[in-house]
Amino acid sequence: MRIPKGWVPVMSKEIAASLVAKGMVELKVPEKEFTALLEELILDELMVEDRLNAEIREMLKQHEAEIEKGRLDYRKVFDLTKQKILKERNIII
């Protein structure tokens, strides 16, 4: 995640307040609940890359022997795998 987790509650509160003030949303729940839902959504979205990186590390464990022997550059294989998965799944990070 590229944004510190501590910033998410502040961002959520500011976004929620701005949306309400500009009349872009009509709340059917208390603003505090809306802010909490927004915070959860933002955190989930920010953690997509973290989950993807963990998935790729698991995939590369299958090729651990070749990487350790120097036949494959771990960073290069990691980056290539990540780009392939991003394209296949149509993920924008």
C-alpha cells in the first residue's frame, strides 16, 4: 500500500464531508457510518497491490530452486509476472 493506513480515516472523513456538502450523495445512514464504509472501501482498494504481491510470491515459490541457482533474476521474474497478471485481470494500480 502506497498510502499510510493512518491517513485513510482522515481521507475518508474529508471525502465524505465533501460529497455531502456538494450534494453529490444523499445519505440514508448516519454520516459516521457512511465514513466508516468509505474507509473500508478505500482500504480494500489500496490493498489490492499488497494481495497481488503476496499471490505472486506464492507462485514464485515453485521456481525457488532455479532462482537460488542464479538461473532466474527474482526481481525481474516478479515484475514480469506482476505485469502479466495486471494485464490479464485488467487491474490498474
